[in-house]
Amino acid sequence: MLLALTAGCQEQITGPEEIPDETDGRITITNDETVLNDRVTITDEDISVEESGLGKGTRTMAFSLKMLAEIKPPVGNNQTLQATSVALVGGFAYVSYMMIGEAAIGGVDVVQLKSGSNPSLRSQAIFADTDIISVSYDDNKVYFAGATSNPMFEYPAVVEVINAPGGKLSLEKSFRRQLKSYAATSIAAGSSGIYATTGNTGGLFVMAGDTLTIQSEAPLDDARWVGYDNTYLVVVQGTPGRIAVYNKASLAYLSTYNFDGASIAESKSTIQIIGGKALIAAGDGGVVLMNLTTGAIVGSIPRTIVAGLDPSVTVTNAVAASGKYVFISNGEAGVYVAESSHDLGQNTGGIPITLNVLGKLKFSNLQSVNHVAFDGSDLVIASGLGGVKIVRMTL
């Protein structure tokens, strides 16, 4: 059983508009928007949906998609980083980056998504010794999970926090904490605590405050992603695919439910808790929608297979939904969109739900997709070395 936490309070983004660039030798922060926005290209480009993603033509949808901007990935130690994850909170996108290969170099971007004007890059941090795998935001702070190459750490897995008043990163009160295992695979911040997972020999960690004090932990092998709502705290695990379900308020363990998929070692499998259901990116198992009360699978989308691409690079590594629409990250196969037979935000219990794949989003240039985040209006895509794409949906 996990120990209960002391609840905190959540505030809106506030703080000064002007925070200078700074560095402590390990973390280098750039807040000069004139410099940062050289990485931003305003596109204002309509995005069509290609039927089945197999070149069979485009489809007419009940919505329109427009790509507002593209953001080139940052450079650290003369190396181009790859975008790994996105958190959408309060009109801002927080994007994480890491290096391919053995070197540990990471980054975090803060992007303001403006409904009345163009998106802008507000702040950037580069980490000289840490890959940033996952990012989250709460109460004027950005939290991230990753792996460090610092030999002073017993384990590479680390979580870290940096202040972000007014969307500007600041080293004041920044702090990191070592966790067990090779890498911290995900992080989710909220008013009740900070939740993180570590893969391999790690598990679920519950922390509090900007000191990241560990309040409780549970060993969970191959823990890949953590998500929560007001009722449930859920961790998706791989090899084999399953989710561990906890009571959000008491942190008491409830159950483990199995699903087909997530059988490829050291892979990414995200989870979103929505309407009493777990929306799971099940890797080689495609998309799985599960009732969290019973563990029954109420909906699914098979894995995408594309001619000419090795199946190992077309696994479903991330999925995000709002209302009836689901966006799916399928690696080198790209981004797909599906429509649900029910509003996924409603608690539909054990009612079977049809997830109808409408097709593939047609981009002129798209690298392998690592993550998607969608809030019902803005879709932000982390496309590895291709950086970030910002798309707006209009119904």
C-alpha cells in the first residue's frame, strides 16, 4: 500500500514577464524571445486527413485542422536534440527533448499557444548531462523525468523541477532527485503530489513539493507511464502489457488488469485517464480503451501496419483524446485520428465503444512521432528530430 499525501493548492500561471538568461554550468536557460523565435516557423497550413494513411486520397471531415507553426528542435553541445513528450496546460505547451544514443543531453521548451495570434517560444532550458524523457507542469513549476550521465549518481534515473513564472524558466529553487533504475520514464504533477515512474527495476514514486521528497513508492517492473484523475492513479506496465490501478485519494492498491500489447522491451506506452477509462498506447497492441472499474476492454484500435516500413518502427507509443476525437502517435507511420462513438469524457461504464480510424494526418515533412497532446482544440506533436508541430482543430 502507498502512503497518503498532504494536499496542496494549484494556482494559475503568474509571475514576471522578464527573467534574464542564466546558467549554472549544467543547465542553460534562454529567455530572450528574439533569439528563441528563430526556431519558430509560422505555417498557417491546412492539414488534410489521408484515408487509411495508405495514399488512397483525402477525406472530408466534420472538423478542420490547421498547422499553425513548426518549431525546430534545440541544439545542445552542438547536437540536435529530439522532441520526446508534450504537456498541455493553461494555453502553454511544455516540450521535452533528449539525445539519441549514449550521450545524455536534454532540453525543455515553454511554448505559448495564443488563440488570437501566433504561437511563440517563451523559454528554453538545455541540460548538459540529462536526457529529458517526460515533462509536466503545476503551480508555476515545470517537472521532468529523465536519465543523467553524472557519475556521482548511483542510478541514472532522475526527476527535476524548475520554476516557470509567467512562462519563463528560472534556476531559482531548481532541484533534482535520484530515483531507482536506469531512467525515469514519466512524470505527472498535480495539486496532490508529484507522481513518477522508472522502468526496469524501478516502479511508482510519489513525491511532494518543490524538494521532490519521496513520500511513498511501489515496486513495479517496466513501469512506463503514469496518469491520474480525481478517482484513480494508474501506471501502465510492459512486457507483458498491464496497468496497476490505485485509489487516488488513499493511494491504496486496487487491482492489476492485463491487455495485449506493450511487449517490446524499453518502449514507450502512454496512458490517459478519461471518463473512468484508461486510454492506453499499447505499443504493438495499438490502442486499448479499458474500464477502470472492471478491467474490461471496451474499445480498441489495431496496430498500424504500413507497407515498406518495418513494424518495429510503427508501434503506438502515445495517444491523446478529448470529446469524441482521438489522436494516435504511431512512430514513423505518423499521426492518425479516430472518432469515438461516445464522448470519452463521459463515464460510460462497460458500454462498448467504437473507435473509428478516420485516417492519417497528411504533413509535407514529418519525422518519427514520439508523442501527441490534445486538449480539444490544440494538438501538439513531438516528432523527434523533426521538432514540434502545433495544429489547431476547429469543429
